[in-house]
Amino acid sequence: MIKHIVFWMIKEDALGKSKSEIIETIRQKIEGLKSVIPEIQEIEIGRDFNGSEHAFDLALYSEFKSINDLSIYQNHPEHKKVAGFIKSVTLKRAVVDYSID
């Protein structure tokens, strides 16, 4: 099983929208990927409630059966559209991919 975890810091007032509005848009877009990319085994997105200066604003947790399935997901045209949108509204990103055997 492959675990794919991503964290983002969201820009304030990106695209003329509040951070909360942008986060909601990202949530909807990511959750929509589950219905179009069958390789996704599990996907969830959550907003930070901690508020620490060290915390990211948003986290993605997803699971795939194999590295190949993760690659299919990452190269899928719908994922690329969502990733492009997210890149346009974020300040910083961190990612971890690991395998559970």
C-alpha cells in the first residue's frame, strides 16, 4: 500500500477569494477526483484547526495499491487540472510518499 500525504499553505485573498473559500474549492476539487480516477483507494482532505505558526492550512491523505497507481493518479489529466489550480493559490507545499508492506 502506498500512502501519499501533501500539506499546503494557502495564500490570503488568492483570486479575490478568502482563504476559507479557496480551501473549500480545493476540498471539492480533490474529493471529485475519487469518482474519475479509479486508482485512488482512499482520499481525504482536512483543514488545520491548530492555527500554530508551524502548521500548514490544508492536508491531503491518500492511498494507492502500488507506485504505478500513484503515478497514474499524478499524471491523470483531471489531477493535473486540480494540481494547477492548487499551485496558483498556495504559498508552500510539502509532500511525503511512503510504502506500507
